[in-house]
Amino acid sequence: MSAIWHPFTQHGLGEPIPLVERAEGATLHTADGRRVIDGISSWWVTTHGHNHPRIMAAIRDQTERLDQVIFAGWTHQPAETVAQGLRALMPPELTRVFFSDSGSTCVEVALKMALGFHAHTGTRRSNIIVMEHSYHGDTIGTMSVGERGVFNAAYAPMLFDVDTIPFPIADGDNTLSALTALCRDTHPAALIVEPLVLGAGGMLFYSADILRQMADICRAHDVLFIADEVMTGWGRTGTLLACEQAGVVPDILCLAKGLTGGSMPLAVTMASEAIYAAHLSTDRTKTFFHSSSFTANPIACAAAAANIAIWQDEPVRARIAALAARQAAMAERLGTLPGAANPRACGTIAAIDVIAPDGGYLSRLGPRLLAHFRQADVLLRPLGNTIYVLPPYCLDETDHARIEAVIGNALAD
Ligand SMILES: Cc1ncc(COP(=O)(O)O)c(C=O)c1O
């Protein structure tokens, strides 16, 4: 029996845990000889496909030169190349790149930057505004700014207080008026949002227009706007960044998952010059006090540099557009089947809800759906009664049709 304690896994249910030996494109190969279609990009990380030859070659090449070096006061070429590449690809207003190693850590960094900005500029604002149903990670800070519920109920005593705006309904007036009131009355430090799509909260979508209006309200009240594009970035919603669709440039941008094409753990928090300038001083107490041992690991940075090069010189956007069209058509077809509700698609993300007496993450349908998909050799991991498909951009039509058929069978069941 394995000694491993797996994440988000209730071992008491005794569910089988397949052993994956290798992968390519949208396919995983297990030790017992099964070929499994990865319908969720291995937790939303794999963008171009597993074991992408250019990314793997860059990793191999880097292992010949430099494995790891302290990043406090030292640098290396792969990190410099990533920073230059990000400056070329991302909005020009985001002039500074701070490395970390996961989606959670780049959000923690964003929150610390926001509070650091307000501490060092003397405004001393510290409240954070968050959106209902958000998910930003599983560290203490990121749980604090996420939806309070089953994921973190046991740890509630450790979490700090935040102000919550409701998830937008219709034209978003409920959200916008709550945000305006909080900005006006409480002088918060920052708003943090998942732009356009709330992922772990149930693949909930809201419009670019609402996103733009939220950013405008923050700007008008000197409230920093933090975009957590850990899930939505790198093309997931159809554009490189989801914020792009709203014409919004955040003050602070969080990127992880697809930063290395999903091959290595690496993250960045990009900040405007004003945020950086607030920390820039001969006064050492204003240093940005954040680090982890493997900050900007050279091998992970080499993978990120290769990912950025792929974005710069391959037709990634065209691949995304083609997949997005197929995803939208699939959602529409699935939505017509008995038992399905609320079909939706945003870029390369498609989702439906399964009508169930008990909705939400702990819906009893969840484990049944999971077992159905596992048996059918398709990696899908429903969020309770919400089935979503979020594949690598290289998923071909045959495998896409297979995913649709397997979901159709689940609904028929
Ligand atoms: C929007 C968002 N932010 C942050 C995170 C946390 O990322 P990680 O799991 O790499 O810590 C996730 C993970 O799914 C996410 O979806």
C-alpha cells in the first residue's frame, strides 16, 4: 500500500488511484496499459499539450548548465529571458516581474505587494475585497480571500477577515453597487478577482463589461485591482489574458499554471511601476520581504522561456480559436440532453450542470460521475454536479468527440 496522502482526495472512499507512466499531447498512459484522455489539462495547467517537444528540449538543455541558484541578490539567464518575454507579451504597464512557485504563492505575493504599497506610501489601507465563490489557492492567505465553505471550514480560525461582493447576476448591478459602497465607505487596499471565470467555485462566468466596470470603480477610489489569472491566463478564455477582453490592465497580475506550458511549477506576480516604486528605497525596512528557496528555479524558468517562445512564434491563438469553437458547439449540444442544465462556454472552457437534488461541491453525484469517467478512460473531475471540459489546446477532434460521448453516457445513466 502506498504511503502517499494525495491532495483533495478522500482516501476513506477507497477510490482507485491510477499510476501514470508517460504522457504526450492530450493523452496519459497508465501503468496498466490504459490510454486516458486528459480533459482537464491535469488541473488546468497543460496548455500546448503534455511533454511538448520544445519545452522538454529546453528543460533538458538547462539541466546541462545550472540546476538551482539563490535568487536573492543573484540572477540567471533563464529568469532574465522569462522577464523580457513577459514584458513583451503582457501589458506594458506591468513593468515588474516577481517570481514564485505556484498559483497560491503568486496570489500571496500579490496581497503582500498591495499591503506593502499602502504601508510604504502612508495610506495604511489593509482591507481586501473579494468576490463570492472565488478560489485563489489553499495557503492561509489565499484561503482567506477565497469562498468560505467546505474547502476551508476546519481552518476558519486561522483566516483573516475580508469584505465580499456578490457574484454578478444579469448586468452585474448587485456586484457593482456593493463594490462602489465598500470602496467609498471602507477605503480598502485592493480588490482581487478571477477575471471572467470563477474556476473552482463551479466554472461560473460573468461578462467582460462587468469586469471592466469593476476595474473602473477601483480606479476611481484608488483601490488596487489584482487579477488572479492563474487559471484564466495563457489563452484559457480565448485571449492571452481574460482581462484583455475587458480592456483592463490590473495593477497586479498573478500568473502560474500555463506559464511553463504546465510542465514545471513556476509562477510570477507582475506589478505596475507604482507598486514597485513604493518599495524602492535606501530604507531596508521597505524591502519586499518574500521568498522561497526555489524562487525562479532555472530549469522551471527554461520551461517558461520555451512556453513564451511558443506563444511568440507558433499559431497558438488560432489553435485556441479552433478549440473554443468546438467547445462552444459541444456545450450547446450537451445542454439539450435530459438532465443537463446551464450549458456554457468561455474560450477553451465548456461546462454544464447536472440536475441534482443536492447541488454544490459535495453533491452525491460527484463521486458517481468521477467513477463513470475513470472507467471510460477520460480524465474529467466534476466540481460536484458541474461537469467541465478544459483540455490541452492540442486535443484532436476524435478525442473531443469521445469526451462528449462519455459525458452524454453519464447523463443517460
Ligand atoms: C484562480 C486560481 N488561483 C490560484 C490557484 C492556486 O494555484 P496552485 O494550485 O498552483 O497553488 C488556482 C488553482 O486552481 C486557481 O484556479
